[in-house]
Amino acid sequence: MTIRKEQDYMAQQGALQELQAGRIDRREFLLRTVATGLGLAGVGALAKTGIGTAFAADSRPLTPTFYQWIQDLHPGIPAVNAKFPGINYQIAPTEGFGIERFVAEAKQQQSTWDVYVGQTPFVEMSAMIEAGVIEPWDNYIPKEVIDDIIPSIRAECTVDGKLYSWPFFLDVIGSSWHSGVTTKAGLPDAAPATWDDYLAAAKKVSESKAAPFGATFDSHGWRSLVPFTHSMSTKVYKDGLFDFTSDAAIEALKLMKEIMAYANPDILLEGATDGGVNGTPDEVAFAAQNVGYYTKYFNAPLRMAQNWDDPKQLRLGPLPKFANGEGSTVFWTTGCALFKYGQNKEKAAEYIKALTYDPQIWKDSIVGTEVAHPGQLPPYKSIYADWDANKPDWMPDFVALVRAQLEKAKAIENHLFGLNQFVIGKPIWETYLKGEEADPKVAMQKVVDAVQAEMKRGK
């Protein structure tokens, strides 16, 4: 499927170039486009991104491209763009973390864009490096910026000593609860310290009818299985891959099944948007005030609580841990990738620095606006130092909580199959969650076998 998409993109690009050179007419161009998988919709998409003018010119204005959700959640971006006259700001042709378009262009040693804002290291960074799509930032990013990146984040964004992602948004997996629901259930207004406490509280919410469901989580592995595993142990990686058969991973899978006893019944379904990875059932349940406790990256409950009668009833806390567990969690950053065949690389670095240090971006993210409440934090030591020295009057308490959790959290290790291992494994480990497979160890061994088979097939 991926190869076919790449072939379609390359065929469309070739047709555009021939049309611009006058070697074919518009009718022939449309016929060739319809013959590809994207069809007429693809023509509109390509025209929208301006690929024709980008490839026709020897030079172009600074051309960043953003994952759609970033624009939707951060209304301060246009103000930063206004500081760069002539900027050709675009939305990326990505859905569900797809990078086919980027890879197809790199194979032709071309790029419509200069920088991509939306890269998550464990998700697609290794694949983009492997495919020759991106290059390190080291020759362009100011040294003072590199030195300012929080060390654990800098390590997450680095491969072979080179910085391949300029970090932007920090996300950490934690816990949250609806205090109106938990109070109604007779529970203390505090974060459950252990998973045993969490399960007992979820059961009480459910049995007391304080809410339809006691607890929920996002069923995508990197948002539930991995952070639950890290809460017991972070020593669960072999050669960059997650060890699904580790004791900690097995206990995490068993925990997921235990939570499901008190959760919304559609918890394992894919999301409604962005190729299934967003608009997930857990978010719907929490937004509708139908659940007491919730584990996900902190920006999710912050966004969902905007829909409540009283958003002030939202509470945030650390991820629970197993008894005698390590007490860690998961963090990742969403950052910026520098296209190898892009242009304006020095200008791109200037733009990304302005974007990622912009104080209004961070205020809007933390406090929220009329249209969004991302709740994502910056990656720079200096910003936190400034806030510590002169705490803004708008600063909520959760900033200190999330920042403290980063010190305990571990990033998912970078690997070519960093994301794919969880995509491949999800329907297999869910046989245990659904009761189709009685032994979690058997299910997880099948996950390992499937991932290894797919890796061999791709060589």
C-alpha cells in the first residue's frame, strides 16, 4: 500500500512537470491523474499545496508545512508567520502519521517544502532518516538553542549524535479525573498512587453510578500499553524495539483488561479522525462527563474538559504505578524536521526558533483560548527558568506537575519500527483484551513474532 501511494505521488508530480513544460496538455494531465490512486481529489490536493509552482521555480519563499492538528490547537501561529513576509505557509499532506508524500519527493531529490512541523521522534523520524527525506539541524540551529533543550528531550531527538528533530511541543502521559464525579462517588479528591488504588476507585465510580464508567484510556499502544509498562519498569527495550514479552509489558496488558471492566465499551475502537489516531472513544467519553478517571497525555483531558459544565472540576496528577514499580511514564515531543531537498535552510532555522520561543504560543497552549486548550509545554530550560524566577499571573499549577513528571518519564526509543510495532501488535494483543486468547504471554509472543516477520519482509 505504501509503495503504491509513493508511485501515485511520483506519477502525479511527473505529470505536473510535463504540463508546466508544455509537453502535455491539461486533458492529458487529467487523464494521467485519474489513473493514479488519488484521482481528481489528488489534483485538488496538489494544487492546494502549490507543488506546481514550487517545482517550476529555481527559488521560492520560506515554505513550512504543518500537521493540521497543530494549526487547529495553536491559534498564535499566524502571528509568528506575520514576522516572516512572503512566507508560504501550508498544511501537510499527512494523515495518521503518513509520510508517503515526503518519501516520494525525496526519491526524486525534491521537496515542495523546507520544514515539516509535526514530526514525533519515535513515530516517523527514523523512517524519514532511512529514506533520505530529512537531514540534521546541526549546521543550522544556533548552539545556544541546542544547549537550551532539556537533556532528555535532546536525547530523544538525536540519532548518531545528530539532532534530527527540533523539538516544539512536550507531551507527558499522566492521570486525570472529574472531581464532580469522584466526589459524588465518595472518593477523595486526590490522584490514586497505585494501580490497585486506581482500580478500586474506578470500581466505586461505576458501582455508585456517579458516572456511567469508572475509568478509560486510549487503546493505542504508545498511549496506554507503554506508559503502563514504564510505570513498572523502563528496562523494556531490546535493540530499540519494545519488549512485548517482558514481565512489565505483560502486567501492563493485564492492567488494561482490568480497567476495561469499568470502561466505555467502545474503548478499543479506532478514532474518528486523522486515520483513526485522534477523536478516540476515550476522549469522547471524558468530554461527555461519562467517566471518572482517565489516563492519557495531559493535553487530552485539558481539551476535553472545555466541554464540561464546569471545567474547573478537572484534576490532574501523576500516572499511578504498580506496587514497588519504577513509577515512570512516557513522554515525547512533536517537533520540526528539516527536508534534505528543501531550500531556505538558514531561514527555516530562524523561523523555527521564533516559533518555538514565542511567548504567546506558550501562554495560549497553557492557559487555553476560546478555540483550544492544548496544554503542551516548551522544550527549553530557559523558559522554565524565567517562569520560576518571575511566575506569570496566568500560570496554572499543572505546569509544575507536568515538568516534574518529565524527570521520571522515558521516551519510546527510536527505531524504524518505532510506531509500526504498536500498529502491528494492537489487533494481536487485543485478542487477550477481548477474551479470545486466555494467556497474555501467548498473545504478546505472537506480537513479537508478527513484528519480526514484518521486519524481515521489509528487508
